[in-house]
Amino acid sequence: MVGVRILLERGWILHAAARFPEAMVEFQLAEQWAGRVGTENQQIRAREAINECGKSLAGGHWERL
């Protein structure tokens, strides 16, 4: 599903820019959308992205910016 892929891409772009809270929103939206209309692989990719972004948020990287 294209919508899921776009949300994931937006999330990774934001993550690369150290905009972790905004990236998390995109990843969570991707997970929700994938659960409704996406593939199992998209659901897995969205959960993995959420986990990675969670690590970045937990590390406090975004607070220093």
C-alpha cells in the first residue's frame, strides 16, 4: 500500500533530521494504516521503525538540539 510506504519514508526523513517526536508520529500512523490495509511486511517494518525511533527518543538525542 502506497500510503504506508509514504508514511514510513516521511518518518525516516524526519528521523534522519533528528526530529524524533515527529518521526514517531509518522511511524505510528504507518503502523495503524498498515494494520488496516497494509501487508504483514509493512506492519513489521512499521513496528521496527517505532522501536528504532523509541531508542532515539530514549537516548535524549532530540533534547540537545
